[in-house]
Amino acid sequence: MGERAREHTSTLGGPGAQETRGMCRDPVDPLCSGGLRGDATVKTRSRILVAALAVGALAIVSNALAAPVLTTPANERNPAAAWNAGGTTEYLAWSQNSAGAPNHYDAYVRTGTAAPVKLNVRGQGWTGGIDGSTGQVVFQRVLSGQSDLKLYDLSSGAGTPFAHTPNTAKWEWHPTISGDDLLFNRDDVSTPTQRVYLHILSTGVETRLDMTTAATSTLYAGQVNGSWAVWTKCNPTCKVYRWHIGVSTRPELLPAPAVSPTPQQYGAGVTSGGVVYLGRSGKTCGSNVRIVRYFGSGDPAAGTVLWTLTAGRDFVFGFARENPGSSVDYFYDRVACSTNRWDVFKVTDP
């Protein structure tokens, strides 16, 4: 499902804490209801789910495994995960509401099996990304109608300032972090303009990777990892792009299968080696949703299908984590289309 464009103030079925814009597949899609931004100025979104695809154009891996990660009665969304530098301690971050305040979301991080820590002291919070090697978490905080990015240090257990702030009067949202790189959206509040930026933490130098000014389009950041960044752009067909930091001069479009209608692709995560994981689906929420890998060993041009979700299940955001050894976990926020119930799942690519 795609919810992106900003963390909004409405989630599927009600105001939430993040807002997305531009991508609206159907009423259950957070992009339609404002599920990603943080205020009530939710704009129409173009569709992010993908059309049913021809299996013949793809390789299929049957030994990938899917497993639940967070399945409490609350809605859990926007997952991010990492290991510490030694590969011995697991970090997990996510956004969550409560039964008493279903339209209010907070950002949480958990170290190992310890109790989760709420990242946003005030306002609403949306994750975000984690760099386990530096011990930093980045998240979106929405307060008094303003959306900004915040850093949290896992070692000290406290917020930490940016050396060069990426925050402006615009709407910054859905950040991820890797070393000295910060990937995020910076959107206008009063116009349809949406931008994906790469920000260098140590210098403040920024590169605009993509932009749209069309009210019918949606653009949202995916993940930065090592020297790679990915994002989704819908106009109205949703596509995933990849950028090689320090090398690319123009975004690389990941080719969808050559079928009609053209499949839509969304929710991309990326490894430090540039391997991309994303969602591909049918025209409606929960229709033939698959998780696909690009640029892995032996992957064809249109990617390799790793997992097919149960009918009526979809997702919006994905995040790739490399594990000690050679496997990769792709975390995603799975939604039941009929109930707007969100949980965090992962697929392990061995």
C-alpha cells in the first residue's frame, strides 16, 4: 500500500501522526487518509499498489521465510531495524498508536528484549531509521503543526542535536540514516511540491534526488544504506528508483515486468551493497501483493519474487537489515485491508 509523502495526522481510518501525499490507492491506503503526515492537510494521492504481474517474467525463491515481529492489539507501522557494531544486539524501531488514542502515534525503539523507549517526548512521532554501527535513530516529530526530524542516541538514551540541521519551515518526514548520510522528504505545506533529499550530516551539504510539483503525484523517501538510496515516485504509476551515492548522476529506474497494466512498485528498502527489496501488487489493496528483490545474485531484470502475501494484506513501508552472516531481513508494515489493522512482519532472504 503506499503511504508516503509525509508522516501525517491521520492513519487508515482516522487522523494519525504522519502524513503522506500524492499516492492514494483506495480508502484503506494511508496515503488517502493522511496516514503519514502529522497534520490534517492531506492531499489526494495517486495509487501505489501494483497490478497483477506475469510470473513467467520473474524468478521465484521458495526458501524465503516470513515471520511476525510485532502483532499487539495496537497498530504498529513504519519498521526499522539494525544490529550493533558487533552484531550481537538487535535494535528495532516502529510507530504505534493505542486503543485510547487510535489517531495518535508515537515512535519507539527497543534494544534487544528491553522495554521499548518512546522517542517523541512531545507531539506525535513516526519512525524513521536506525544506524546500529553509530547507535543513532532518526525519527519524525510532529508538534504544533510543524514536522521536523530528530536524532536519538542509543548509548546515552537521549536526543542529540544535528551538527547541521535538515529542518526548515517545510514538512520534513520519513528519514533514514546510514553513517554520514540522511535521506528524507521535504514537502511544501501549502502546495503539492514534494522532494527527496540526501543530507550530509557532517557538512550540511544537501542533494535533491527527486521532486514533483503535480497534485496527482506522490514522492517519498525509502532507505539509505551504505552508498545507496532508494525512493518511490507515483505519477500515477508508482515506480522505485535507486541512487548510488558519489557515483550516480541520474536516478536509476527499477524496471517492472512488461505486462499490462504496468505494475506499480513501492515500499523500497536497500542493503549496503545496493540490493533492493520492494512491494509489487494489484490495483486494489491486498491484491496479489508480492515482495520482490532486485540486484541479488542471479536476479533477472524484473526482479525475483521472494514472498506472496495472503490476499487482503498489503503494506506501505519496507526496511532492509543485513544480518551477521549473509541473510537479509526485509521488515514491512503489513495491513489487513478490510480492518485497517497494522502489524510488523519480516521476510528473511537467506
